[in-house]
Amino acid sequence: QGKLVESGGGLVQLGGSLRLSCAASALTFSRYAMSWYRQAPGKERELVATIPTSGGSSNDADSLKGRYTISRDNAKNTVYLQMNILKPEGTAVYYCKAAGLTASYWGQGTQVTVSS
């Protein structure tokens, strides 16, 4: 049973930056496409970005391109989300997801709060 643990969330000022990490265990990390999602209060969970197994070109939500960057380190079994120029709508719980051919896993989420 794969396990994902997010970290790096917290309180950040408007326009600031934050880097989230998601450490994977009990799964062959390099075989899973990795994604970041977020869920703001009262809203549905939405896709932020996806990166394929090889760490090639990522697929980012259009509204976040240029500010949010997903990356992965297969040697460390970790996926990252670099968030720059954070806006109020960046306040949400951020989740990572591992998607494989036969199984997918979610982390427990990490809270990001953007303050003005």
C-alpha cells in the first residue's frame, strides 16, 4: 500500500513563495505519474499540475502557468510544487496524488494560507 506525505505548507504573505514536497513510500515511485491538487474552502478539488513518470514536460492548470512549477526527483521518491507570486486564491489544502496503471494513492494534504 503506497503512502504519500506532503509537507511544506503554512502561512505565506501575498506575493510570496512556498515550496511543497510530497514524499512517497511503499511504491515504485518512478512508475507513477504524480500530480498536485488543491481544494479551497467550499470548493471542489482541482488539478494544479501533473508530471509524467520520466519527469518530462508537465501539464499545468492554465491559470497557474508561470507561477506554479511541478518537479520530481525519482532518486528521492519525492515530487515538489514550487509556488510563486501567491494570490489569495492560493489558500487551500494541497494534495499530491500518485497515479499508476493499476492503483492510485493520495496524501493527507497540507494547508497553505495566503495572507494579505
